[in-house]
Amino acid sequence: MFITTTTINIPKVLEEILLDLRSIGALPILVGGCVRDSFLDIPSKDYDIEIFNIDSLETIEKSLKKFGRVKEVGKSFGVLALRIEDFDFDFTLARTEKKIDSGHTGFEVTTKANLSYEEASLRRDFTINSIGYDFSKKQFLDPHNGIEDLKNRTLRHIKDETFIEDPLRVYRAVQFASRFNLQLDEKTFGLCGQMVEKNDLVELPKERVFEEFKKLFLKSEKPSYGFELIKELGILKYFPELALLVGCEQDKEYHPEGDVWVHTLMTLDEMVKYKTDDDYRDLYLFYALLCHDLGKPLCTKEIEGRITSHKHESLGIEPTISFLSKITNEKRFIEKIIPLVKNHLAPFQLYKAESSIKAVKRLSLKCNIEDLSIVCLADCKGRTIPDKDKCDKAVSWLLEKAREMNISNEGLKPLVQGRDLIDLGMNPSKEFKDILEYALNLQIEENLNKEEILINIKKNLRK
């Protein structure tokens, strides 16, 4: 949604800060996302302020310290950060940037107090991000017609020469287009494709790529739009695990919507409906869905006229790890995703088999059932089958069983631990693992309590 506005909503405390900056001769201009989002009627908690007429960071810092603790994040580049309540404020000296070396750090930054806003805005990526708001004059500054581009739903770069200096802008183009439902300008699309073709994206650090994917997942109403753009721009060549999904056939009875790529993108859009307001959790659930069928290209066959993908869940583990390792080093995050990929069919399998609570208990030991239910639901509804009611029935059945036993989130807790075996007079050994597994089987299969399990173990020890 685009709205016509003549001003921007500014927190009261920021107004006070800006007035104080003006009193020392500074010209503060609001820039970037907070200005852009004011035209899209999106509330903001992050505000970027570019400061003109002053070239002393120490003078600005002295002013900011009246309002809170100032963080010298990026101080060498002329950046100060201030967090007050729920708001994050970044203050930057007016500056120019010049590419002098490869990589995202290969820029020479020069601060210039007497820069015009138009000159300063040339370092920005897209016209929609180059709109400024002059707090003193209460007016928008739009040297590159970003407001018109927002109105026309167009994502357009500012300057050819500077745009191609930072390959991260390709990923930024994708996530902005997806988040705000924008069409890439033809020339912008061409420059992005040129950077992809030249392998410029290889130089990007994992964490920067991960952050752009994060915004794409968490802030898009239709993440599929961004991933289609990723495909169109040729970015899939960097992620062969995803590329193999394109054209991988599926059985039309269960997947009338098309190939595995089409289905995967539909599941991402479904996941938007089930977001939990926990960004970390939502993010690994999105990734679980992106990866859930990575095993299909490794096992899909046509048998007697039917397309099958037997064991694709377990075969998907290796490509999942391979893909995720390209964008993150966080092992805990990857470990959250793997069991969801490996067990994504389990809710339906147990439901169809009318399985006992024993099977539900065992499943809780493998993964978080609450998480798995969300993945299963998005997977089931992310297709064009007519009987989607079965999706809710299967998941509701599983959740009800798990919640009754209080094992939907943390899983079944083994009653007997290693310390209990030591209390029985046993010395730690390789046999502990087998004995504890035996104890867990008695707990699940026979529904024995701890004392009864320990009695059984004692009997076997005597034998």
C-alpha cells in the first residue's frame, strides 16, 4: 500500500535529539528505511539519521550522550548508535564511498560536512532508499524520484557504476522486491544478472547473505516471489541443492501443482500464516520447509507409471546440511532444522496408521512436535490438492496426543539416567548406552515407572 504523506512520524525522544543536534549547528536528515516505510504505512522502530554541516563525531557524541548510552559501532566510518526504549537510532556523518578493493569492506569512506544531500545519496543502492526527510524544514528530499518509484511499485538502482560495486545488492534487490511487491526495473535486473554471471556474489560473507534471506523470509507476505526472482536472476547456481528441485517431477495425485520447486515455494507462502512472533523459531521453520524435499531429486523414479520418492526424508539430510553450511556457521540453528526435514512425513504416517501413543512418544524424542506440526501443515497445504481438511485433522490428532502427555515441546524425558545406574553399583562403561536404551524401551512400551524399570535392570544384572 502506498500512501500520500507530507510528514513522517517521529518518536518524541528523537524529536528532542534532533532539536539538540540543530542547536549545535548540525543539519539532521532522516534517511533509509524509516522514510521509505512512511510511504508504505509501515511502523518503524529503527531510524537512520545522516548529519550534515558538522564533521566532528565527538561533538555529535557529546550531544547524544544527554539522552543515553552511545555505542561507537562503526565509529571509524562515522557512525554512532543509540538505543532508547524500543527504538534504535543510528547517526552517520554525511559521507561518500569509493570502491578500492574487493569484498564488502573494500570501500574508502570519506566524511564531508558540506556535502549536498543529492551527493550523499549517490552512495545508496535503490531510489526508494534514497529518500530523505529534512527535520528542520519538515519536507522530503527526493533527488532520484524514489517516491514515484514506490508509487509505481518499481525497484530501480541509482547509478550503474556504484551499484555494481557491492554484490550484496543483488540479494537486497530480491528481498526488497519480495517484501514490498516491487518489480525490478529492466536495467536493474540486467545489472543484477551481470553480477551473478560474473560470480561476484562468491565474495560475500555468509552472515551477510543470511541476513538478506532472513529479511526475505520474515518480512515478506509471499516469500515465493523472492525465490522466483532468485531463480530468474540465476542465483540458484550458487545453491545446487535448490537448483535440483526445478524440474523434479512429483506424483500428480499428491502434487497436482507441479514440480518440487513449485511445491516448495507454496509451502513457504503457507508458513507465513503460521508465524509464531518468535523470529528465531520462525526462521528455522522457514528453512525446514525450504529444505524439506531436498532429498527428492536423489531418489525420484517412475515405477509402473507413478512417480515415487521413497526415503526422500532421510536422503534430504545431506543436501540440507550442504545448503545451510553455505549461508551459516551456526550449528545449533542447523541442528534445529535437520530433524524437521527427516521427520516431516511422520505426522501423516502416524495418523494414517492410527498409531499408539508409544509411537508419539518415540517421535517426541526425535524432534519438537509443535515445530514439526507447523512444518507438516505448511507442507500439506502448500499444494493444490482438493482435500486439504486432512492436513488439519492429522496435525490436530498428533498435537492432542502429545499435549496430553506434555511432550509436544520438550519431548519425553527418560526416567532412568546414567547416575541411576551408578547408584545401583555399576561402573560407567560402553554398556551404559544399551542399558539406558533398554530402560527407555520399558518406559515407552510397558509404561513402567522408574522404580519398576530399575527392578527389571537389577534382575538382568543378576542373570
